[in-house]
Amino acid sequence: GESVGLHLPTLSVQEGDNSIINCAYSNSASDYFIWYKQESGKGPQFIIDIRSNMDKRQGQRVTVLLNKTVKHLSLQIAATQPGDSAVYFCAETLSGSGGSQGNLIFGKGTKLSVKP
Amino acid sequence: NAGVTQTPKFQVLKTGQSMTLQCAQDMNHEYMSWYRQDPGMGLRLIHYSVGAGITDQGEVPNGYNVSRSTTEDFPLRLLSAAPSQTSVYFCASSYSERWAKNIQYFGAGTRLSVL
């Protein structure tokens, strides 16, 4: 069935390094992908999104890459900072699902730890 | 900037008790939803609403009821609490236009324990 999964459950990086968080999805009908950041004790917070007609999208210090051929999504964080420590979730939506359009399917999350 | 407000933040229930988790948003969002998050898991959709008077089931609706009498409020009711409902519950809202609907704003969560 449809699923969104992550290659690595935990990622530890040195402050100042770049971070790459990966995500695999299984449903080729998914047409929209989002990354959320969840800090300890808080709700998820939108980071960046990408539509299926795009391969790359950049934000402030973050870049999302989409490879539809292998159904792979990645989030790149440049110059990782201690404040980036959190759990990162990728989420997908399925097109053509009528009233449920927009319902998100979340992956299990990757915990990013930034070492000072 | 209140955004999405959830109450209570913490709750302990005994098996069989009922309660309502409150969710309110002040952004005039049409779309609202409830998720549960279990340890080491992503968020799973319980119920959602695309506007006042309209609700529908998500992935894990059993044991929960919702109603949407106003645009602002979307309460989640546990009819007879069970230990399996111990979880962190998040409410979210967004605009209903196709692409905007996917950018959801989340509340801080309600941590529920059922003994």
C-alpha cells in the first residue's frame, strides 16, 4: 500500500556541516510532498514543500530534492545549527482522492542531532 | 498570533471515561484535522473537516467522534477511553484551496494517558 518511509531513523552531524535527510515514497500518484520539523514538546512546523512537477526547490538554508524515477525525496540543510535539532517528517498527498485531497500521509521521522 | 490552540495540554483518564479535546483556530481556515502521534511513529489522521458542518474519517477513526459547528472549533471526543488511546494528539488547520490545504498549521498537542 501507500507508504512514506525514511532511510535513517537518526542522524548526528557537527555544527556547521550540511545535513541530508532522506525519504522514500511508494505511491507514484502522490503529487505533493512536504517536510515538517518537530521540536521536542511542540507540534510539527512546515519547512518546505515541492510539487511533483518540480525536481528541486530551495528555501532559506534548506533545499528539497525530488527524484520521481526512484520515488525519493531528500531535505538538505546547509550549515546545520543547534537550533536545527529536531525530528523531521516527510509527508505526501495523493492526487485524485476527492474530498480527502490534502490529507497528509506522514513518514515515521528522522531525528537530527547537532553536535556543537 | 494565537494560531491553533489545543486544550488541555495534559490529561490522565481512567479506562472507560469520556472526554473532549478542544481545538480552536483564529486563521479562518476551512480545513481542520486531528492526528495522533505514538512513540517512534509519524502522525496518523483520525478525522478531518473541510468546513463547518462537514466531517469525515481518516486512517484511525475508531473510538473518536468529531463535530464542526463553527469554522473556528473542531473538538475531538473520546467516547470510552482505552489504554490504546494513550498518545499525543495534534490538531491542525489550513486553507482549503488545493495546494494551500497541504500546508497545515499544528497546535502544540495534548498528551493523553489512559490508565
